[in-house]
Amino acid sequence: MIVKFSRHAKRRAKLYKIPESTVEKILADSDLSDGDHELIRNVSGFKYPIKIVVSVESDVMTVITNYPLKKGRSQ
């Protein structure tokens, strides 16, 4: 599966120091069908859970945004 990052997602990742490899690993571990999805995962090294919004179409996953949840909500 191909993972693409929107310009917004790249900027959020840089702002919050979230490596693209971390997002790709979370997506690889998730079994997602076509459509839009919101993932919330606790990641070691981050104080808050990471939220990832992704759109899946056939073989392409497009990360729309990714950021830490400041309120500390989890799945």
C-alpha cells in the first residue's frame, strides 16, 4: 500500500516533531478499508496520544493530518 502525506500533514508532523516513519508504522499495523478514518494511538516518546486522519482509496493511503491530542483523550 502506498502512503502519501498531504502538505498539511507534513507541516503538522514537522511542527509537532512526529516522524513520518512513526505514522507509516501505525498505518501499516491498521487494517483499513476504503474511506476516511481517524486513528488515535499512544506512541512511546510522546506525552499525548497521536491522532491521524487518513483517506484510503484502493491502494493509496493519504494522510490528511496528524497531531498530538492535547486533552489526552485516548481510544
